[in-house]
Amino acid sequence: PLGTRRVQTSSVGQPETDIQSLPFGNQLNSFPDPSAGGTADDSTPLHFTGKERDTESGNDYFGARYYASRMGRWMSPDPLPWLDWQHPSEDASEEEKEESLRKFRDWISNPQHFNLYAYVLNNPLRFTDPDGEEELDKKQVVQIIQNAEKASSNTGQLAANILKALPDNATVSGSTLSAALKDTGVKLDGAVGGALNNATSISKSGDTVTIQSKSATAVNLGGTKVSFAATVSFKVGVTNGNTTLSDIKGVSATKGMTASVTKLELGQSKAVATYKFMGTHTMDIPY
């Protein structure tokens, strides 16, 4: 299976264990090397896709929930609020209601979503799940990009609107995003695009988005250097009709001085960044 250990060696490169597993993680055999020595029954706590296996239950811990590789199913359902999407609150704005219904339509369009205990849409040869939440495939991401493109007046807004449109409890790999961008012919610019272009994974829980990258990166936007840590997180919302990122962590801007960016409002022609440096201030960042 993808990301699952096949062979483990000692600190000096001596093979210790040869592991054979089925696609959904059920372990066929684990052969200890006779010359390695030792009597441990399990030479590694990390099994299916590199996740830690509980020694009592035999289930693998993914972060959001446990997975039983012997059944190829999660031990608890995906906590998607699809009923809330289908029946948005009466107090919600028309924009929020339409967004909820769009999420429901996207979710219900793939029958594999109906089984909330299924692992990666029942396709472990193509996908992995980094944290036990929903994993999106390229087709879904392409649809999200196309919908976000219609709602955006520039590429700076587009990147943020893609994140806003991600379903709750969803994860997108960086390779899937890159493939979807290539298929749609879309190029992401601006501060948010700079973070997404180097991402290895993007996950969303509620309105909080977390972007993971292999290393810190930076982009230069109109004389302002915007830097991103390897892990960036923020909340996605709407302010004055513009997509807004708030409670930002892991982003800084340099223009004569360096300050932590805490909020970013994506307007028609520029982004307005709120930053902290001996108080709270704002600066304009062109796309």
C-alpha cells in the first residue's frame, strides 16, 4: 500500500523485517531477519501508510479517528455535517445558504461518499488519507477550482476562494492540487497562491485551513516580501463581500520591516493585510 513500510533495517543498514500487506492495510506477513537478533514480536509501531498501530486493538491511529486495516474501514464515521449543508440555518445569509447547498451537491454527486466508514473513496491504490478526514480526488478539485474561478475577479482572490470552497473535514494533497490546476489551466498568484503553489497538503476543518509545505517559502508582491512557514493556518470567511483570511499563523510580510500578518482581506485589485508591529496596522499588497 502507498506509504506503507516494506522493509525495515537497523541503524547499521541490516534488514530487520520484511513486511507484506494488502491494499487496505491488512498485514499478510512480517518476516524478521534471522540474523538481526532480538525477540520482539513487532519491530515497528508504524504500519499502514506510516500510522501508529495500537497494540491492544490492532487499529491504526490517523489523528481524527482510528482505522481497522483488517476490515478496510474506519471505526467511526467521517464527521461531515452534510445534513447541515442540505438544510442550512434560517438565520444564515443567502450567500451562506447557497454555499451550504453547493457543498451538499458536491458531496452527494459521488456515491462513494455515502459510506462514511469507507477509506479514501474505496481506492487505496490511488489515494492515502493523512489524518482520517475526507480526501478529495482530482475530479473534485477541478470542480472546486472551476466554481471558484467563476466567483473571482482576479487570481489573487481565486486562491482564497478555492480554499473557501473546500468541504469541511477535507484534505487535498499538493500533487492532486497541481494536477487539477494543470487540467484547468489556472495559475495561482498573490499571497495565498504563493502558499498553495508549494503545498504538500491542504486540509480544512470547519472554517480553519492548514497548509503544509516541505519548507518555508516566500513571494515578492509589488515590493512586499510575503513569507510562509512550513505550516500555515488561518480561518476563511467573508468581510465586506470579500473573502478574508483571519487568525493567520505562519505568515509574515517585509517592507522595510518584518511583521506577522494576522488578517488578509482579498479585494478586487489588492489585498489588505493586517499586521502586528508595535501595535496593529494595515498595509496594501498588490496582486
